[in-house]
Amino acid sequence: MAINIHDAELLQASLAKQVITHNELNSINTVAGVDVAYHEQSNQVVGAISVLDANTLELLETQVSIEEISFPYVPGLFSFRELPPLLNAFEKLSIRPDLIVCDGHGIAHPRRFGLACHLGVTLNLPTIGCAKTKLIGDFLPVEQARGQMSDLIVNEEVVGKVLRTQHNVKPVFVSIGHKISLDAAVDWVLKLSPKYRLPETTRQADQLVNKTLKSKLELI
DNA sequence: GCGACAG
DNA sequence: ATCTTGTCGC
């Protein structure tokens, strides 16, 4: 790895000061989803980004990047493992999305600097963290109806929302990534999840990395 | 020491 | 994340 674990933690604490936790958005016409998949066998990683029309959720553009895994999986240092392939895939885009939804946390992180924050600050774009499971924090049970939520709390501080995107389906963990308020982040996650638990942006990116991993690496 | 721990 | 079949339910 190019950076050691200790330095990575110090870097996060420093970069966390650059995170903007209020809305600094222009009109949002396109929204992107990002995801990463691994092939430990060949030490390869696939990063993908899918850009959707923010209103129709129609798929507009996709890009992928396949490269060497450069950092181990360490809870809390997730972004150092996933950022490289995501940035490389992003560079290939012809469309610059107005918002990015990440498969992981934003400020709901030990040093308030999860993947969504790191990607947002690096690209200077609004980002949302939408994770499938908790990293830190406590919360009260969420009612079963779609749209119900409860605060995700760490030391009295609300770092995110535990949001039910579908009736009777396990909730997701939403937090601020960069340049967006928590309320707006929740609204977008709901809008992007009309039918399934996860946002369409995440589903498209997830589908893309798995398809790519299968076709380009399984024949090794 | 014990449990928790994004993907 | 990934390893993995069938199966219950809308």
C-alpha cells in the first residue's frame, strides 16, 4: 500500500475539516452511483460508476476501471481501498454528475470522514453516504413504513439517519458525504429508491461491477 | 479483557 | 467483499 494505516488515520482527521455539511447544490439533473468489487485471487479490483437521469432514473452513462488492489480492508479506512478505482472510473466520464451516492458511510464514521466524504472532498461534488450496515452509532427501532427513520447517534451527535426505504424491509444508513444537508440526503435516497431497498444508482453500479468482474476476470 | 467492526 | 441452492413470498 502507498500509505500506511497510521498516516491514513491522520489524513482523515485533517481532511474531515473540509467537509461541508449544508446544501451547496446547483440544480441536480444527473445522479451517479459508485461501487467496487474484488477478485482476491488475482489481486484485482473493479471500480464502477453509473450516471442516471435524476428524474427518470434512466441510465445515461457507465464507466469502469480495473486495477491492482492497493490497500487492505480495514474498517474505518475503507476509502483508501475504494477511492483509487472509483476516481479512475470517474475520470473516464463524459458527464459530470451533480450528485454521487456512495455504497458506504459519509460522516457516520469514527473521524467523520467515510468514503462518501473522501470522494466528495476529492472531486468537490455533493455526495451522500448510503450504507447497508452500521459502522458506528446507536439508534432506536424504525417504524415499518417506507420513509420512517430514526437518528443515528454518536456521543449525543446525530451523524446520520437509519432510513426505511421500503415497507418491512431492513433500513439503510444515510449520512452526509459533502455539500448536502442530512435532510436533503434522506430525500434523495428515498427518491432514488422507488422500488427496492437500495437506491437505483447503487444497484446500477453494483450490477456493473459484478458483470465486469465476471466477464473480465473469471477467465483467469 | 470483551464486543464491534462500511465493503 | 466473497464463498453458495434452494426456497418462501409478493
